[in-house]
Amino acid sequence: MSFAELQSLLMLVMRLSLGIDADEGIATRFGDPGDPWMGGDLACLHRPMAPDDMVCAHLWLPCGTPIVVSNLERPGTAICIVGDRGPYGAKDRPWQAILDLSPRMAEAIDLDGHDRVRMVYRLPPARVADRPTTPIWLEDARRRAKQRASGAAPDS
């Protein structure tokens, strides 16, 4: 895990522990013709982004974090994942955006250039396969009980 990934995760855990799980601000669209972000460069998900991906760029949320984005100016809500870092702002923007949305995501929430949005984020759920279903001590106790019941010599 890189320092930037660790910093992002700590920032998210700190905010969630304080009960902060949402932000409001300006969202913009990236991926217009000529945008280098869609040029096949690897993003933080370690694969090139495509205009059809439901992804966004955020400055500090960990890559892979699911976000529910709602347009506050027009009806539209969709779920995306953080796929890269940004937005870094541009000289022609007098505001600081909190999200850059892929073309498909911008279309899903009816984004018109730049709109106010609300984003709600959660920690990515741990995969069930990554966690043991029963504690090891309980598995050992069950194994020893079966061995005693069958008359086999117990393992030490």
C-alpha cells in the first residue's frame, strides 16, 4: 500500500468515525474529445478508463470506494466507484470541483457542464471469502470432538 493510499484510507476512516459520510459541491465531466484522461493511461484502478465506465475522480477517497451521486439541480442519481485522483482544478474554472465524472456517469445523473451534487460514500465491504466464517478455535474444538467420537487418537 502506498503512502497516498494509506493517507486516503485514514482520511475516510476519520470522517466516517465522526459521522461524516457525505459531501456537497460541484461536479464536472471529464473525458471530452482530446481529454488525456481517457487516452488509455492507467488510473488508480490499474486499468485504462473508458468513457462507458461508471467512474469518477476524487482527491482523497480510496480507489474502489462506491459513491452514490445525486444531482441537486436536476433529478438524477447513480452509483459509481472512485477510479482516479482529481479533480485538480483548471485555470478556466472559478470554482473547485469535488468530483470529475466519466461521460456515462455524467449522463446518468443529467449533469450539464457543472452542477451541484451530493455524494454519499461508504467503506467498500469486505468480501465474505476474505473472512473466516467460524473462529479457528471453534473449528479446532469441533475437529477434536469428532475425533473423540470416532475413537481416533486426538491431534496434539
